[in-house]
Amino acid sequence: MKDIMGIINLIENEDRIKDLTHNRPIATIPILGRYRIIDFSLSNMVNAGIRNVGIYTRGKSQSLMDHLGTGKEWDLDRKIDGLFLLNPIIDFNNIKINKGDIESFRSHLNYLKSSRQRYVVISRSYMICNVDYVDAVNYHKETGADITIIYKKIEEDIDKFNDCDTLNLDKKENVISVGSNLGDKKSYNISMETYIMKKDLLLNIIQNSINKGDYEYLKQAVFNSMKNLHVNAYSYNGYLSCISSVENYYRTNMELLNVDLARQLFYEDRLVYTKVKDEPPTKYCQNTNVSNSLIANGCVIEGVVENSVIGRRVEISKGAVVKDSIIMQKSSIGENCYLENVILDKHVRISDGKILSGDKDYPFVIKKNMSL
């Protein structure tokens, strides 16, 4: 896969997940105790042998830089190619607000032009999956398509993909048109917002959009160009979740406590990599009761934990009960507390005796660094 470069586009819609993205992009929200959301899309690329990965950001990059570092954990700390963090560039002589990503691509056209690869795979961070890009790229080349879009046919839990793009396909898997999931059909071909094309075609699409000034988003420009191109679709059959809302984030963590679903995501030939942290093992004290939960290392557990995801270095004191909840790293829960359907962001302190309860469809979120 030496002729393939990867792009992860972090300019994503955060309207329904703002409680967790005040100081970070969706990409660096902790998930499943020890991972960040971007780990899945980045691992998909390096597992395919992609060694040139550019990450286009909207800003708020401190947590991203802290997590990714030089890219060592993903074998991207290289003298040739490697990991590139591409932040927005502000022209103070011509300041205007651009909410779309076309301007970010424009700012870094030289990165694309100077890359030696011929093909490009463009993905989002918020699509949680374990996809074989080698097979997808080979399919793209064999079919001779201009653009290949990766999708999954969804027939259950359609509401998990509300407002996601949908693909209308013919019998030969060619894309006829692109719509949106309004939840009014029994099944949808959900676009995973992953596109495979030649790099020169991507440059043409970006430059045409800039010249005409008719689109703010790369996705819109790609869809507009489809009428003059051969666009087909590649079917993905593994686990998929879209972390576009607080509800979906909560539901994804909870459903991956199911071993069968977790096996679809993790126990493939393709591993999921993350930043390594040297923490001691978790300490389970006398009278601790833990069931059906994911608990990261470095924790001290003295209470009851049921159906929950617990991040690194969390302290749960004696008499505390945590059920159906997500507790992010370095948070602490005092004695005799009761938490159910709750999301605690990082560094949250809950004092003794507090009772916090949400609903499984609308979990109660406590923002980062708060104390109650």
C-alpha cells in the first residue's frame, strides 16, 4: 500500500455532542476505558500499510497532540512520510469565518501536492469500525471507479445513524444518488463517509470548489462532482457506530460490553492501537463487587460496579454504586454515592452521599473538571 495516503478529516458536526467537546474534538473523546475515538480510524489506516496520514483539524488540538504525539504507537514516527497534524491557517489580512473544511484543505494544498502517493483514502474519526482498507482499495482499482464510497447496510437500530448520509445504489453497486437517513425506511445503505480516489482527482475537486466558491465542505464538492464520474460503493459487514451525539456515545460504550459485539470490533486480524500509559494494575478491595464492566488500569475500586466503563486511575470509594455509567480517567466517586446512567468526564469529583441518575436514552453528563 505504498501508493496510498490517508486523510482523517476532523471537521465534524458537534451540535449533538457539545457536552463532551467543549475543549476537545470528537476524535479525542475517551471511549471504552483506554481508547480515544480517533484510534479506530487511525488503526484502520496503519493496518492497511498506509504510512502517510494527514489529520485535518478544526482547532482545539491540544488533546489531539497529547494523545498522538509523534505517532509512535501507530508506527508513524518516520523520516519519510509519517503523521501530519494540519491545523487551520488564519490569514489576518483577510479574516472571515469558514465553518466548512474546504478552506482547511486549501491551506494545506502543498501537503497533498508534495505527497508521493497516487491514491488517497479519506475518512472521519467518528465512525467506529474495523475495516480492511486493503480489500477496499483493491476493489476500487479493480472496478476502475473514479470514487469508491464505503458503506454498510443497516436494518436494525436505524436511529443510531440519524442524519447520516445514505447511498442509493443500482444492482452493480454504482451510486445513483446520495440522501439522508430520516428513519422512515426499514433499511438504509449508510455512508461511512470514507472515500477512495486518486489524489489528482481530489486536488481537482478541491481546486474547482475554491475557484467557483460554491461549496464550504469537501463532502458537498465530492457529491456535486459525482454526476460526471463513475462512483461505486464497497460494502462493509462488521461492527459500525457513529459517535455523533451524546446518546450514541453512551450507547456505543454500553453495547460493546456485549462480548459478541466487542469481538466484531477488536478480535479481527487487524488490531486497534492506542497511546500506551504505564499504570499499575487496578486494585479491587475487600467487598468490591464488579460485574459486566470494562475497567482500565490504575483504578482503586472499593464499591459496586455494574454494566459500566471505567477509565484509567478512577477511584470508587466504599459503599458507592455505579451502574450503567461511563466514568472517564482520573475521576473520583465518594463514599455511599449512587450513579446510574451517568457520564463523568475527566477529573470529575463527586463528594460523599451524592445520588446522580439519568435515563438510558438521555444520560446525565457531568463536564470535565467539575466537582459536586
